Amino acid sequence: MEEHAQSLADELSADGLEVLLDDRDARAGEKFADADLIGCPVRVTVGRKIAEDGTVDVRERAKGEDMAVSVGELVSTVREKLS
């Protein structure tokens, strides 16, 4: 999963988006809370679903809704959420 996360972070960054990759050895809940505390407007969670069906979870902090997004649509979805 770490390789997928790094690859997607690189892809988002190459498209001009500012990316914070949290690769700490911490529980997911702790990472999510920290992302909210520092004000990340969009959170992309790379989990086991990427291997199962090629999707990641995208959460817009303002709305508090998670949605599954295919890897191929990630950049456009994040751009849409930020506009």
C-alpha cells in the first residue's frame, strides 16, 4: 500500500497540487485527526480497497463525506473538490 500511496502522491503533486503524505507509524484514526487539525481540505486514504477494486477513499473535510474514487479519476476528483 505504501508504494501505491507514494505513486498517487507523486501524481497529484505533478499536477500542481500540494500533497502531505502521512507515512508515520501511527493508527489511522490518529492520522485522520491530525489531518483535520492542520486543516487539510481533502483527504485521500489508500487502503486495501486499492488492491481489491482499484479505488481509494476521498473525504472532503467541509462536508465530512467519504466517497470511493477510482485511481484514474483521483486527480480530477481532488481538483473538483478544491474548486
